[in-house]
Amino acid sequence: MSENFGTTSSVQPLSVGNVVSAAVKLYRSHFQQYLGLAFQAILWAIIPIYGWAKFYALHATISRLAFGELVNQPESIRSAKHHINSRFWSFWLAQIIVTIILFFLNFGLAIIKGIITRILGGIFGNESVVFVLLNIVFSLATLVIYLWFFSRLFLPELPLAIEDIRDAGEAIGRSWELTKGHAWRLQVIILIASLITLPIIVLAMIPFAFGIGYFVTLALSGGTEPSIDVSNTFWMLIFLGLILLLLANVLVTPFWQAIKAVVYYDLRSRREGLGLKLRDREI
């Protein structure tokens, strides 16, 4: 049964808390539906290129369905997939472009920070308190700059999934346009959402930690080569950790796609006001 999350005749800007709580409500009320799509996505991710495109398209399908609930225009999975598949490869291309942009941004920031650190080390000395404090400040500054750009590029699949946009570059530009003036607020939303999903990821990482710790402890104890039993235990823990990480991904993906849908809904309501509709909706 669909819950009424909003109407196209009464669209109000949302606070940070409202965004997160709305995403949680969507996640809980459509848990099985969204989880099924997330599970399909993780299976498709095993297949290179086409499977990866399918992976991102299914993520976008979750967001489109969530947005439909927010504007009180729910639709079937079949209808949403039909719309998504009409611009199938654009979702993959948009993700590739965003990943490349963020990679080179991070690489550039790391180079700049390295140069500044060397200069400061030469002036104050690497062991001085001033150097340590300034190094922390510049590390935080580079992180904030990276997150600012990440926030501006947070939503490219939403315009592709909901609007008349078919081009990946145009979708990225639309994300940049919608998030203008809201990057800092989005960083808070992303931080809160990360804290909510962090326990699931941490629990999934426990077998990895035990496996690596077990192997390292034995290596440091003076043994030459690990026995077959030790190797089997290590690989069993690593395999278990991998399975749990995949399951964790399935669990958290619908929540993150719901967060994106609510953020997109909120930004459009702030910029464009009333009358939000699902475009190109096929029944």
C-alpha cells in the first residue's frame, strides 16, 4: 500500500532532518520492492560494461519510484524500467564522467597539499606543533573542497530518470544547476546518511578485520609459512566478508537512492515551486 508522502499541489521546502526522515520512511514502506531492485543490481554488477550499466540503471529506477511516491504519482516497476531503459547507457556514462572528474579533483588536491606540506615543513620543521596544526587544517580544507564538488555532482541520475534529459553531460549540468547554493546543506545530509549506514558497513567488515588480523598475528609470531588450516581460515573469513559487504550494499543502496530522490524533490521544489510531475510517464 502506497503512503502519501506529498502532493503536487503542496510542495514545501524540507529541512535536513525532514530529508533524512522522508528517505527512511520511503525505505521502510517500500523495503521489499527497493531491496529486490538493489539485489538485481548487485547481481548485474558481476558482468563488465553491460552489467555495470544495468547496475546504475536499476539504482536510478529506485530513485524514480521513490520520487513518484513523493509527488503522489506512484508507478509500477515495469513502467519505471521502461522509462529508464530508453536512456540506458546514459546512466553508466554519467557515472563514469563523475568518477573521472572526482578522481582528477582528488589527485590535484593531493598534489597541491603535498607541495604546501613540503613548503611548510621547510619553514617550520616537520616536527613542530605549528606544522602539525597547519597540516591538519589543509587536510580538512582539501576534504571540504572535495565534498563540495561531490555534493554538486550528487544527482546526475535523477534528471535522467525523471526529466526529458537523455544526455549524460546535460544530466551532470542539471545536477550542478540544482545544487547551486545548497552544497553545504547537502554535505550535512550526506554526513547524516553516512552515519546511519555506517554500522551496517562496519559489521560487514568484521570478518575482513579478523581475517587480516589473524594472518598478521601468525606472521609476526615467527612462523615461516602459514599452514593449510591457517590459509583456509584466512580465505574463509575474506570470502565471508565479501558476501557480507555485498549484502550490506543491497541493504544501504535503497536508502541512498531514496535520499537522492528526496534531495532532488526538495531542490526542485525550492527552485521551481509547484507542479512537479513525472515526465514521459508510460503506464
